[in-house]
Amino acid sequence: MTGVRSRSRWGRTFAALALLASTPLGAQQAPDRSKPPAPGPAPMLTLPAIQKFALGNGLRVWVLEQHEVPIVQANLVVLSGASADVPGQFGAASLTAAMLDEGAAGKAALALADEVEFLGAQLSTSASFDASAVRLSTPAAKLNEALGLMAQVALTPDFPTQELERLRTERLTALLQARDDAATLSSIAFPRLLYGPEHRYGTSAGGTESSLKTLGVGELRGFHRAHYRPDNAVLIVVGDVTPGTLRPLAEARFGSWKAEGPMPAALPIRQSPQPGKRQIYIVDKPGAAQSQIRVGLVGVPRSTSDYIALDVMNTLLGGSFTSRLNTNLREQHGYAYGAFSRFDMRRAAGPFSAYAGVQTDKTADALKEFFNELTAVVKPVPVDELERFKNYTALSFAGEFETTGQLAGKLEEMAVYALPDDVFSGYVGAVQKIAPGDVLRVAKQYLLLDRLVVTIVGDRASIEAPVRATNLGPVTVVPVADVMK
Amino acid sequence: MRSTIRALVAAAIVAVAAAPAGAQGPARLAVPYTEFTLANGLHVILHRDASVPIVTVNVWYHVGSGSEKPGRTGFAHLFEHLMFEGSKNVPEGSFDTWLEGAGANNNGSTTVDRTNYYIDGPSSALDLMLFLESDRMGYLLDTMTPARVDGQRDVVKNERRQSYENRPYGMAELELDAMLFPPGHPYSWSTIGSMEDLTAASHEDVQEFFRTYYAPNNASLVIGGDIDPVKTRAMVEKWFNEIPRGKPVMPVAPPAAMLTGVTKKSMTDRVQLPRLYLGWLTPGTYRPGDAALDVVSSLLAGGKNSRLYKRLVYDLQIAQDVSAYQQSQALGSVFMVVVTARPGKDLGEIRTIVDEEIDRLAGAPPEAREMERVRNQIEASFLRRAERVGGMYGKADLMNAYYTATGTPDYFEEDMARYRALDPADISSAVGTFLPRDRRVELTVMPEAKK
């Protein structure tokens, strides 16, 4: 939740200290504090054009020039992620991505890391549900060398067995550690209890202990061969570079990348049904000082035509500091340090949830307030309140376009969800068109109060009886092991 | 939001480092600014950066948890929360609703040394931002009530539960302050404070703290972004000139803290894996040794080839993670090495290896490539920092930090030069001088016995 992008020309000699003539002090009228100064007309943020071309092998390249700081962000986005994991191999996309820089083009993991760091570059690899990505940030002067390393990692990984075993142990240990942290457990328990163990969204992208143990070099190579191909990827480059400079570099580094055979048919992601009825689950965390509460259900896909209306509605409900949930649970009641809500939009309908960590002895009271706010938002919203949240949603949008990393992330979103070129330039206007009836309609349509799933990770001995006494829904106690298997 | 961020300070300083060595040799970093001081003592720094039509208003009050009275630990941070709750001409809740209604974000944070506040938003809202910032600087107490104190007391207690009590190893971090600094030293208690002291904080304490520390002569204001410097100066004078100067604030000046031996402690937590903390008292921000120890932290635990990571996590695989950092602070810094053991692995063996690697670095300078790798990383991270003008650790916040510590808002080049000037022998010398095995704290956290 911060602001701005810089244009001062760092890295160049630039030291103008234009000293201002001092205006005389004193002889001033006291300022009028009787009402807040009204902001002037909102300034417009103009984004530079995305320059698109394709390499000889068909790899699409998108360039956004940003010359303020001599650095470049380059993200190779592969349009397949954890949703392409086949049943029984949950975690394959994630582990494939993690293995890319553990040995590539005959270079060992440590040698690759040394070369990247020596350039002053940063290279990361990861997979979300919808995409896999190799992301590079490099000083502009080192772009050619850094792109070379990036291409080796993305195109010709070696998948050394001993590195796979090392990463496997690291990930299994991390799953063990997840049990320590109520917030982490909550982020595992909620989707599992909402989607179940079969649907891909019911398990985190990294997989489970048992699925991690089944993944061998063969599975990872198979995932790489099937999905990492030039006709299933976009190279996004943002920063101190021009298409003219980039094109020959990209052609040299990525031009020999060839697809093998036809594109695999995308696994259909099943639209998960909503829960049949309201359910409250308690996951025991003995002695916890707070309970992690999540309330929600199956949300919407990124392609929803209600994207903007839901964005405004969620900003009002739990997507800003002055949202209703934060105002209630933090500012009015002091039950929590903060309370939020969000729609996690993916190719298929990801989860919607409202959530907070609340002090243990106020768990039941806080749960009632979650239901009060979810109930209230399915009623007409006062016009002035809606205007305030529309303004916030629209006017703070520019702050999301601050750094090369953020800009590249926005372009990734366009690539992965095939969004139109004007999706960002048209955003502010689209927000301003939202009417009270739109917000009411989407709230009624998507926040099904009698289907809500609640997960509470907390000290069962203290919270179970008070939560049952709220009569907000049937209560089931779920062992930690059940949500993690 | 409104968070204590003490643990993040070290990372911020590490990230502020040198410029890229281009073909023409190192470029000089510079950030243009103007500055002036109002008659009431408020120091103002203006930095124009017009790439995006956004401005940031960044205020530092030169008071942190180090100025708290006995029995009132956590008060500076609780007070920070109250600064958002309204002032004479701003009804409770309106600070945030007016700003969000104008498309602006805001936050604040408290460390041992200072409290900062920022507002980022469209340039068209600058007048509103300065009105709000000046109203709470001048007139916070006019509408302060015991009920407002109670409300934020509950929020801060939940912040403590969320960030420490309910977070794995969170209580260990609170313990380290008391182990490293002697009783009574301003850094010997945590910024979040104890529950007991948070309960004891009163409306009267709020009034006294405001009158003592929240005066324009104890603050500095940086305005950055798409501003017209002449108009902005006029706006600042309009809103801030009328705020009266306060009494001079005495600097916190405790006797230098020193460790004279090894302090050991072991505690249990509801965690799966044992963890080892080793801590030393090291030179304060910008003092000789401070930059060298930043580099040491990267040599030990930054990246796969760093010495401790490679040996403990990569080669031997007896640790799940390792980190090292120089937490730079005004009155004296802390250097920490933190290692989490793999299941069933012995912290004693891990400690022996950490000691071996520290001895090795003290005994022989790092290799040239190793040194340059770290320096190139530091230089590039400096560039990445230049991308943002607002928010926490954006350029405006850094200019306030530089001004506070050195009197020069554009200290970027000088800061970078500290790292450029280091040669491998300086690194060995810093390790030998500042990380002695016989003067440090050793804290171990063990998993609670299963019931």
C-alpha cells in the first residue's frame, strides 16, 4: 500500500541543488482549519505503450520502457502452473520451477548462483496456480549476460538428483514448520475445507507431504518438456532498455528454443460447487494467543465480467484501512490488529475470504462481527460511502505502477489472463461508472450467507464452547493432520 | 499497519549501498533537494521527482522507544497509533477516511530511535495531506480522550499477540533485547513493550509525551514527488508556521553498552525445530565498522555461496535456514546470526560450525571474487531503492534518515562510498574486532515437550 515511481536520474551525475529564494516568514494569516482542503482534480497517470513483437521461434516479447533508473526487470512467464499438475502429482509445477536454477546447461547450482550474484542481478523461479515464471532484475549494463543465465535456467535445466533430494527435504521440513504458525495453518485449512482434497485449489501449489514424496526427476522433466515452450510463454521486459536493443539479445538467448510436438491440451479446471450449507471448522492450536478466523466461499474467475464491481465492493468490505471489517474489528472493538477480505481470482473460481487474527477470548464475539458485516454488505450501501471507496480504488491505482517489478507483474497478469491492452488505462473510468445497484447486485450474487465456510485456527479448549454458543452454524473439530494430508 | 518494524531496519540499511561500476567508472549518485527551517524549528526538505503525479509527505519525530520511561515500555509505539485517531480539526476516524477518499495511503512505524509517518497520494491532495499532518503536530491533545487511548491500547495488544506471542520464535526476539543490553539501557526493552506496561499507559502519559517530544523543533519533514517547490514551500508555511516551538529535547545519552562475557539462555516455544541466536553489540549507524559488518552479514548468509548457508544448509544439510544481519541503530548496533536446525540436528554442532566460519573470516580476508560479488549485490540494491519515492524506505524516508543521522539529506553517495572503500582486509579486521566469541549472547529455542 505505497505510492510512487521515481524519475530522478540515479546512477548519472546529477547534482542540481536549485536553492530557492526564501520567502519572508511571519505576516501570515492563520490558515483556515474549519474544513479539510478539497483535493483538486485528480491527475492522470499515463502509462507508456507496451511494445510487442515475436522472435523467430514465435516467443512473444513485450517491452515497457522505463528509463529513470538503469535497471531492467525481465520475466519469462510460462502459461502453465500448479493447475496443470496431474492428480497424485500435486506440487510438480512448483518443484519444477524451484529446480530450474539448481543446475542448468551443465553448470552446478552454486556456479549459477555465483554468476547471477556477481552481476548484481537477482533471479527467482516459482509457480502459481496459473503460471510458472523465471524473474530477473539486473543492472541495465549487465542485461546481456543476465539474460543468458536466465535462458539457461529456463530452457535447459539439468534436474540433478542430489539437488532434487535436497529441495524435497527442505520442503518437507517447511511443511512440518507450517504447523507452528496459526496464520500459515489457516491459509492451508481454509482452501482444503472449501474445495476438498481432490480439487487442485484445495491444496497449496507446493503440494502435500505424500505428493512431494512421489515426485521424481522424470515427473519434473516431463512437466518441463510439456509446458516450457515458446508457444506457451511470454517474455516481459520492463526498464532501461529499448525494443531495438533487446530484440537481438533476446533472439540470441531465446531464439533456439523449440517446442516439441503439439501443445498439450490444458487440464480443465473444474468449477467447484459452493458448499451445500454453512459450516464452521475448528483446527486446534493449543495455547494460541489469537485465533485465525477465515470466513468465505468459492469466489469468481479472473475473467468475470463483474471484476470492477467486485473490486469496489471488496475495497469497501475489507480491502482498505477504512473498510467496514477493519473499522469494526480493529477500530471499534479492538479485537484484532487488522481485518481484511479478498477475492483470489484465477482461471477458475478461486476462494473469497474475510480474515483476521483475533484475541482468543474474543473469538466468538469477533466471529459474530464478521457475520454482521457480511450481512450488512448485502444491503444497499450509502451513496457517500460508496463514492469514498470508488475514489480510493480509482485514485490509489497509480501507486501499483511504481517499480519495474510491479509493472512487470501487471503485464504478467495481462499475459496470463489474456486481458485486453486497455485493461489498466481503462480501469479508473470503469471504477467511476460503478453504481450502488452494481455493488448490491454482486454482493447478493456472490456472498451467499447460508453457504459460508468458516475456519478457526486457535486454542480449542478456550474457543469451542463460545463458538458453538453463537449458533452461527454447525461446528466440526478437524485435526491438523487432516488438513495437511 | 502502524507497525513496529525494528527488525526491518537492518535490512533497509543493507539495501542502501553503492552505484553500478559502469564502463566510465563509478557514477555519482545524487538526489536534488532544497531545504529550509521554519522559525519554530521544523526542518523541511523538498525533493522533486515528477515521473508520476504522486507526492509523499514523510515526517520523522526524533523519538523512539529508547526515550520511554521505566514502567512504560511500548509507549512510543502506542503513541504512534494515537496520531491517526484525530486532532482538533479532524474528527476521530476522519484522518483515514479523508485520505482514502482522496486516493491516498498512509502509515507509520516506531523503532528504538525514531517514529516516522508517511502519506502517499495524488499530487492534487497535497494541501489536504499537509493540513492533516500539521493538525496532529499542533493540536493532537485538543480532542484526545482516555477512550481513544483505550481503543488503541487494545489494538496494540493484539499487534503484540499477532506479531510476537502467536508467531513462532516471536518471544525469543523479545528476550534478546534484555540479554544484549544492560538493565536501564534504552535498547534493553522491546519497541512493542510489555502487556503490563501497555495496560498502565494513561491519558496523562499521552499529554506529557506529546508536549515533550512532538514539537516541530524535534521533527523533520520531507516532501517528495511531483511537487512545485515554490508552491509547496508556501503550503508548508501556511500550515506549519503557527505551531509553537517546544522545549529543547535532550538527546538520549546512556553509557555505552558492552558485553563482558558470554550470556547464555535457553527457552522453549511451541515450535517444531530448535533455533540458535548469536548476538553481538557492534558500532552504531555510520560508525567505523558498521558498513563492513553489513558486508560480513552477506558473506556469511546472503545467497547460496555465502559461507554459513553453503556449509550448514547446502553441504551438510543440518540447518533449514540461516540468516545474519547488522541491525544498525544510533546508540549502538546489534549483529545477529540466526540458524534453525533440521529435525534431530544438534545446535551445539551448528554453533561450532558458525564459530569456525567466523574464525576463518577473521583469520584470512575474503577472496576478491567473493568480495566483489557482495559489493555488486549491494550496489544493485541501491539502484532498486531509487525506484520509489514514497512509502516506508522510499527515497523520501531515506532522505529523512540521512538528514537525521548526518545532517545531509542527500547522503546517498557518501553512504555508498563507505562500501566502495572497504578492502578484504577491512572485513577480516571487523570480524576479529567486533564478533568475539567470548563477548556475545547465545539464545537457544527448543521445541516444547509433546504432551
